[in-house]
Amino acid sequence: MNIKFVLIGLMIIGGLIFFNDHHFKSKMKEQFRDAGKNLNSDSGHVTTSMDGYHVDVKLLNQYPSFIVNLTLSPFTATQLPEKLKERINFMVCDPDNITSKADGNADLIQAKIQVIAEDSIKWTYIVHNENGEKVYEHSQVTKDCPEFKKLEKLYD
């Protein structure tokens, strides 16, 4: 008779631990998703540099799609050099974008990976020269990146 009570008690405790962990992970996913949805396009305007060019960056948030407009100066060419194309293409797939700010927290990284896969987060980079002419465009669904697939397997 006492064994039944012990077993029932263990099952209840195990269930509480399992469902609490599931709730915690769901909350992390919800927070990451909300952060993406609430990313303010107005605050997404920054100035930086890349390979010797001054870069004006503007973000347009259309969750789950993000459009990043880059204006290079001084740059008047109508074609982007291959080196810059490769760098821009990699920015979408860079695994550091997922693991940074997670401080090695595997649950947080896993939650980010799941949201990116479930929501099919898509990034479009549009590059303009200083005259405003579009010189390059690259779109990528993050979950289709080979680097993302490796990271997904690592944290599965």
C-alpha cells in the first residue's frame, strides 16, 4: 500500500518537473518571438563601416520577414564586388547571430532555433550605392542555411 503512495508521489513530482520545464521553454520561445515582432524599424537605423565603406543601415520589420537596406558610400559602382556579396550572404546564416547574447544557455539557443524554424524567419538584404541605385539583393530563409542546419543538429 505504501509503495503505491510513493509511486503516485513520484509520478506527480515527475509530471510537475516535466511540465514546468516545458512551460519554461515555451516562455523563452514566446519572448524571443515577441522581441522579433516588436523590433522597432525606427530604431533600426544605424551607421557602420564594412570593408572600407561607410554603411547606412535601415531595417524594415515585417515579421517574420526582415528587410535590411544598406547604402554604401563612397560607392558609385552598379555592381557589388564578390567579396562583399559573400559577406552579405553569410550575414543571414552566421550562427553567431543565434548564439550571441545567450551566454552559452543551451535552452535559450534551442528556443531561438525552434522559433526561427517554426516561423521561417526570412532576411532580405538590399544594397544601394550612394546614388540610391540598387546594386545587389539577397534573400534567405534562415532555416535553409547550412550553418543553421548544423546548429540545429548540435542543439537537438
